[in-house]
Amino acid sequence: MIAYKAGGTRVELTPLTVKPQILDGNPLEASRRIIDAPAGGPVRSGIYEVSRGKFVITFAFHELATVLEGTVELTDEAGNSVTYGPGDSWFCQKGEKVTWNVTSERLRKCFMAVDPDHVNRDGGLIEPLAYKGPDAQGAIPVIG
């Protein structure tokens, strides 16, 4: 079991690697994958952080995410908006275009992402997941 907890050690934020359409501000991001499949497989899980700003992304995977710290307003292409804060979760489908408005200084979320096309390309085979989290001899790893 892996526990995701709010209030953890901060990591350095860097420019967004996948350049979204930035609408406001200069959002910086950080991501730490805890579970990953070798060679960019279909399943990933970890922590993602982004600083204040407004930008548009098109999801490259299905994602279930839960806010650990901060607030964000997500708006879909139909104009439906929901504001999320600590403890709130969302699910977005691959291909969905979403406007993110990070209204706090920093948003911190945990996520589980699945790329269904990767599974289809590989004939339905899913590679074993690689645990990339902290060593925890007999304890529950806590990802802060």
C-alpha cells in the first residue's frame, strides 16, 4: 500500500514539459511517478504539482486524480466548470480538452493514469508495474 499525504516535502518546479496552451501566468510543474510501467507502459501513478496559472490541455490518457493541496477550476469544452480542493477527485477521459485555472499558489494532486491505446497496440498485454517509491521495510510508504 502507498499512502499519499498532503503537506509533504516540496520539489523544485520546472517549466511544463508538454507545452499546453497557456492562457494566463507562467505555470511551472513537477511530477514524481511512484508506479510506472517499463518503456512508457499503459499505467502510471504518482504526484503532480503545478503553480498558479491558466492553461488548456488535451488528456493523453484516462486519469483519476485527487487534490492533496491547493485549488483548481477545471472547465470542459462544453463550458462546464467545477472547482476542486483538498480531498476532491475527478476523472478525465483520454482526448478530453480541459482548461485548468490553478487559483492557489500551488496545486498538488495524486493521480492514476491509464493509456488504453497502449494496451491495444500491444495486443492487450500489460507489462509488470515497477514500484519506484521509497523503500519501506514492513511499513506503509507515505508519499508526502
